Amino acid sequence: MNALGRCCKSRLQTFLCTTACAAKGTGRVFTRSQCYKAVNRRAVTELKNLRRDPPKESPGVGGDRRTLAQALHARIRATGPITVATYMREVLLNPAAGYYSTKENVFGTAGDFITAPEIGQIFGELIAVWCINELQKFNYDGHIQLIELGPGKGTLMHDVLRVFERFGLSKERLSVHLVEMSSNLQRIQAERLCNGSVHRIAECDEADQLHVQEGTTRSGINLRWYSDIVDIPKGFSIILANEFFDALPVHVFCKEPKEEGAQWKEVLVDINANEKEACFRFIQSNKATPYSVVFGKRFDRKEQLVKDRNRIEVSFETEQIAQTIAKRIDEHGGFGLIIDYGHEGDKMDTLRSFKSHKLHDPLQEPGSADLTVDVDFGFLKHFLEQDEKAVTIGPVSQGSFLEAMEGSARLKSLLSSTADENYRKVLIQGYDELTNPAKMGERFKLLSVFPLSL
């Protein structure tokens, strides 16, 4: 069995038994109202210095109420083409018109995509069982910080906490810390995890409080929201990131494959001068850019990352966050699990947009649709390990992981606890969606990270 999927079956059997006996032979079944189309993405990013609450006036950008497309068009016309990373950051997180800053319905049938936790409770439950099993190996009995980067609707955290509590991790040992930039998503998460009862930190208190919002779960576990992982107090941490890194802005570098010793150039976003309305296009820089020069100097000799590749999407924000994770678990203990769709260097052009569960032109109507890029797990592993503070295991496919964690046994337990044929069908279809290689099972991957000192 792959090391990432190793688990203690006795703990899983304990979990199956406790859930099956919760109501005299009737297992607890948690319904999901969303559709089961595995459109890929949930997302959220972790950038500083954005407003904690969206502006009251909308949808304009600034006082002149321009659309985001008009504002970007004016900016490019005045200063020249912008990087893909800059474009993504504006589209996703512009305080006045960005996708995550302003859109109410992001997830589910009314939104633009759906994530694994929304498909069925089995996903979150088995992630929790894996965490419990790894925690036992640390022989640690102190306070635990459960951190999630980009918590979406709070569904994964909700399922994980339910299992943690069944294994005896109560409010005395556990606190929850969510890294979330969108105030809209913070509100949705608060509804799911704290019944909507939270305290927002006033702007006048920001100097003293690093968190932006605080609440308590039904079982009394303290929960805080942050805009940056570096603001979370130091301590032993379990870090989860489900479909988080795919939303971080990337730079796109390219070079001529037949030109020996060619410099890396950069793909940029420019205006389309032939169109009267605000319209955009991708172009390649005529010469190396400052970012592409730095990229070449750092990675040209790392053949395992760039060999035989003439186009690479890389996120320097991913590098910063990965280094923070590695430093945290090295100095204070803990481990992490990253779940995302991606590749190990075999793909070159994955930037795309989703709107209403369908592919959308990423340059059309910026701010109205999600932007995403497949995670390059080769670079992600390198970023986590480059300072020799952490070691990674994986990635392994989501289908292999869930099967190794006895997902089929959990499905069987849930099926035996309900006589509702419609819901039985939902459970079966949901698990197939998560594990089928032709669906989410192969495309989504899991990467674990541990302190190198272990």
C-alpha cells in the first residue's frame, strides 16, 4: 500500500461501528443537495491587503463604476500588457468586482463548480480518519491547531470535525483556523460551522487582532478566520488544502522548443486593438521579462522540473505558502494533506475558466467566472522540500487513496443504514464520482507533507 494511504484498520472499523450504532442500528447519513457533476474547482486564494468586506457600492471599480473589463482595458492601454498572474489576481480577488469578492453563488448547481466534499460525506470522513491515524504516530497529546486553506462552504471541515469528535478530540485539545479571503465565503462557512453566530473584528481592532472573524461550533470548539496563514498562532498543526492551490495566480513561461539555449519568455495579457469594446488577447513577450529571467536562472538546471518542456505554468505565491507550511511543521510540529487536480509535469497549457459548470473563455467578462490552473505537483513538491524542512509523500490518485482508506466499506455501511432507494442511488453515484478513474478518481491527487526531522 502506498505510504500516503496507510491507515489503521482498527480505527476505521471503530469509526464504522460508532456511526452504525449511533441510533440503534441506523447510521448517520448526511445529505448533499448539490449536483454530482465533478466540475473541477473550488477555490480561494491567500493574498494580503485586500478589503475584509466588499464595498457597499457595486459593481463598479472605483468611483466611476467601470466594469472590471473596462478598468483592466484602461490599465493595459496606459501601462502595457500585464502578466497572467496579475490578470488572475484581479479577476478573482479585485475588491470591487472580483469573482470571489462579489459573487454570492460559487458552489453547487446554482454556482460554477462543485468539489469533492459536496459530493458525499465519505470524502471528508476518510480524510479525517487519515489525519487521526497520522496523529497517533506523533505520540503527541498537546493542543492541536486544525488549519484549512480555502475552506469553500465549510463542508470538509464540518465532516472532519464530526469524525474528530468521535475519536475524542474535543474543544479542550482542538482549535480551528480557516484561511479565507472572501467575506462572502466567510459568511457561508460561519453558517455551516457556527450557525451563523460569529464576531467580526472591527477595523479599529485590526492592529491587535490578526484574525478577521471568530465563532464557536455547536460542540464548543473555537474557530477563527484569517487572511493569511502567517497570521495563525504558532503550534502543532494539521493543515488541509482541498482545491486551494489551483486558484493561485500563475506566471506562464514559454520558449521555442527547437532553439537551443533559448531564453524563457512570458505569456502576457494585452488588449485587442481591433475591437471597440474592452477585449483581451494572450501574447508572447518579444524578449525575456524580469519574471522569466528569474525563472530561468533558478530552474534551468533543474532538469527534473523543466526537461522537454517549452511551456510552464508556475505560481510564486504557491512557493511562498509552501515554504510557510514547511517552516511551520518543522519548527512546531504537525503535518499536512493537499488535495487538488493536477499533473507531474506532463501538461503545459491548463489555464481555463468555468461558468455555470461549463467551460468559459478566460478573457471574456473578467470577474464573472472562475479561473483555474492544474497544480504542477512537481513544482509543489520542490517548493515544500527546497529548504530541507519538510518531506512529501505522493502524489497518489484520489481513487487509490479512498480505496486504501476502506472507502468501499464506509459506503457499504451507509447503504445498510438507509432504505431510501433514491438516496442509496445518490450514495453509489457519489462514490463512483469520487473514485472512478474516468471521473475524479485519477485526475485528483493527494500529497502529504511531514517534518523532515521525522
